[in-house]
Amino acid sequence: MSTATTSRTAARLDELAGTGRAALVGYLPVGFPDVARSVEAVTTMVDAGVDVVEIGVPYTDPVMDGPVIQRAAEAALAAGARVRDVLTVVEAVAEHSGGTVPALVMSYYNPVLRYGVEAFARDLAAAGGAGMITPDLIPDEAAEWSAAADELGLDKVYLVAPSSTAERLHLTARASRGFVYAASTMGVTGTRESVGLAAEELVTATRSAGADHVCVGLGVSTGEQAAEVGRYADGVIVGSALVRTLLSDDPWTDRLDALGRVTGELAAGVARARTTGGDS
């Protein structure tokens, strides 16, 4: 892995590991249903127990996102959400948590290219962001982003999947800082009845390839699943299950309450994972 400035996200994962548990990593898109309310949603999630935040940049061609996140992203874009709005939410997380909750931007690479890679890295660091997850950018093609991130000590989180070769795992482990994102299944994001045995095998293989921290995403939606994944992963990444709570037509305060409840259930699952073997 890169030996540049110590990763804030990795430090948070290590801190939690020292208490005997994995991290809960929660994803929400910026600008849904508008920027101000997305700030309220993210801070609600933090208050309910999320340890690391992923803030998504809405994109017109979200090849990795399932229908729940696509629906929210489309609404955010229709409401006028822009890349710069993610910086507003990042800054709000930093202020709300006193800097204790790392905020990572999750973005396809084209919006960052259009913004300007160096400019985005600079503005992200200035807003208090910890780094970026790039689902469609592989380390082989990330020289510009890698250089900008290294200059500012930002995390570079790349993805691996069950189909990744040993060579790809080694390359990704070396290039990543913060953690490696292990996609538990092939396909798009979304809740599933089970996370699958491939996830644990992928975590083991990625660690063997040199990754210091591996977090698992795609499919986790319940406290039970969070407990299952929290036994072996450094972090449990949840997106669709959280976004879904905000998609109803209920009053906004009720939707925030639902978001807080689901986040709390997931946090409880992660907390008990290594003390009870993941059983509820």
C-alpha cells in the first residue's frame, strides 16, 4: 500500500478494531431530495452510529448502482445537484462529527475529470474530506488521481470483486490507501437475502495480497447480515438499505426517523459481530 500520509480512514478502522469491532460505513447520495436535506440525512446517520460516511455524487450512467440508488440519484440530478454540492456535505460531516467520522466521496470518475482532478482533490481536502472511492477507476489508469491524492494525503479506495485475479488483488492492495472495497457479489448494488460465501473468501484473498484493511459492500441490508460480515471484514458498507428509507412519500421527519432506526440496527449488528459470532 502507499506509504504517504497516514490515512484518517485507516486510523479510524484501527481504532475500532482495538475495541473489538468492525466499522459501519454508510452511503447516501448528495442532493436527495435536495442538498440541505441530504446534509440532515447524513448527520442523522452519523448520530445513529455510522463510523465512516460515503457521500455519493449522482451520475447519469451509474453502471454499478442498483435501482434504489439510481432512483435517488436521478431525483438529485433533476433537483439540480452538482459535483460541488458533495463538498458542502463533506464539510457538514466534518463539522458535525468534530472530525471523528471520516467522509469519503464515492464518485464515478468522469464527474471528477470534468471538475478537474487536482482541483477536486484540493477542494475535497479543504472541505475536510478523507478521500475518494472510485468504482469505475482501476489503479492502472489512475495516475493523475493518485498523484493528486498522494500530494494531499487523501485516501484512494479501489474495488476488487470475486472475479479479480491474484495479480489484480496485489495491484489494488498496493495502490489503495484507507481500505480496499471488496464487492461481495458480481453485479449492481442493492439489498440481498444473503451476502454470500464469496465475500469472506475475497476478504481473505485481498488481505493475503497485501491489503491492510478490507471493507465489504454490495448486499448488506440487515443487522444480521452486518453481524455476519463484521466477523471477518474491517468494515461493513451499506447503501441501498439506507437510501430506501428516504424514498417514501412520508413526511421528511418520519423518513429521517426511519433512517436512524435502520442505521441503529446495522450498527448494533456490527457491534455484536465479534462478541457473539454474528448471531442475533
